[in-house]
Amino acid sequence: MTATSPLDHAEQLSTAFADAAQTAAAGVVAVHARRRIPASGLHWRPGVVVAAHHTIRRDDDITVVLEGGRELKAELAGRDSATDLAVLRLEGANDAPVVTRADAAPRVGQLVLAVGRPGATITVALGVIAETGSEWRTWHGGSVDALIRADVAIQDGFSGGALVDARGRVIGLNTSGLARAAAIALPPVTVDRVVDQLLAHGRTRRGWLGLGLQPVRLGADLVSRETLAREIGLMVVTIEPKGPAEQAGIHLGDIIVSVGDAPVSDPRELLFLVANAAPGSTLAARVVRAGALVPVPLTVGERPRRGG
């Protein structure tokens, strides 16, 4: 029996990742929607391409180039800046291969490839899963179901490309636009959720109350008497006319201390809770008014559209 040398193992690993890159490449496309080099995208479902919102610089005259060089016209179905996702509909792409998704969550230390297509050919970078975590919120209030951060080089075509495992299965969609140029991958469950909303509505429907808030310190006697979880609440300093908060009877000077079972002491906490509540749903808020704690049911509205 011939012993296997370390070089044999290295060659096997090298071959495996080269094969993985080619497997992934079949579903990674080039998106022509900006002046410089094309952006990357993933053929996510038959006739549906997902890309990074920040790389799609125009809404019209978009084309997509598939593996092999076939060029197809694409229509922007919608975009969501909060999760940095954009969705395109393709004409005549139902026979083109779509990406294959991994069937297990990534693990810290796992070797991965970042595969992009900033033109006719793919770019590939080898890296490792550096961090995983639970649900997190983006700078713009978007909800991402799991944190996936890779230690991998951000090359041309990185954003909108695929983070794949050793078999070429997609772990997530890469973006450098959500965490100060860090290599973040959006998990498939998040991509699916946003894709469904953009295909159905052309936008993501996010909750809205129409409030301006400022953190304030609560009196020690009130905190003790009402057994409040925190010593900081959110004072209402502006109210959108005819908005959901005004219709619910919120007053200037009210101090919101909790929504549902969650205490709130930072405006971003309330923004996240409300943004991810379905428009039309009701949130049970507790408000300090004239020194007393009162319940106020808040019916969530839909955030008005104010551009991309």
C-alpha cells in the first residue's frame, strides 16, 4: 500500500476547491447596471437574480451575462437598502442553472470560497468563516436572520457574489455594504424573505409609527414603584401628523418604556422592533404620562416611500 504524502492531501484539497468554484460559477452571473466593471449576482430562482443593492446604480437598461456568455435583458423588480439586496427578473432564463444552497449552517473555522463574476470570467478568493451569530440589525434597520462573517479578500465582484462551501454550495450572498467593508454574507433565509417581498410588492414593507424620540433618564421612584427593567426611556419629541402614533393617542412628552415584552432605551431598539412588525399589527406599548404608567396599543403603519 502506497502512503499518502502531505502533497497528495494538498493536491486533493486544491482540486476540491477548484471543482467547487466551477460548480458555483454556473449560477453566478455578471450584472451590467453601473459604469465601471459589472457587478455580480446570483441566479437564485429560475428567472430571478439577486444582487447587492449598492452595486446596482441604475434602474433601467440592465443586462445580465450568464455562465458561457449568454446575455439577457433584466428588469429591476425591487431593491431594499436596509438589507442591501436587489432583485432582477430575467427574460428567457428558465433553462439556466440556479445556485445550489448548502443544507447546513456554516461553522467558525470552515474553509469557504467567495465567488464573483465582475465580467466574463469569475473571481475566487479562499477564506474561512471568522464569525457566526444570531439575528442582527443593519445600519438602516434591516433584519438579517444570522450573522455570517468571513475572513476573505474582497476582490472585484465580491458584493452580490456567492460564499460557498467545499462542494460549491451557497452559504450566503456576499456584501461589503453592510458592515464597514467587512465580508458579510446574507444567509439564504434572509435572501428568500426579501426576494418574496420585492417580487410581490416591488419593495419591502416595513413598520412605521411616525415618531421622533430622545433617550431620557426616569425618576428612581418611578423605576422602583413600577419595577421597570431600565432607568432610561424614550421621550416623544416629534409626532408625524396623521401618522400611526398620533392616531394611537401618543402625546409629545410621553416616555415609551417598553413595547411588547421588550424594554426600550435606545431609539434604534424601537426602530428595529417596529420596522420588523407587519403593517396593520398592534404593538402593546407602555408609556409614562404625567408620572403614571399607562398602556397604549399602537397600530403599526407602513413606512412611507421616500426613495431607494
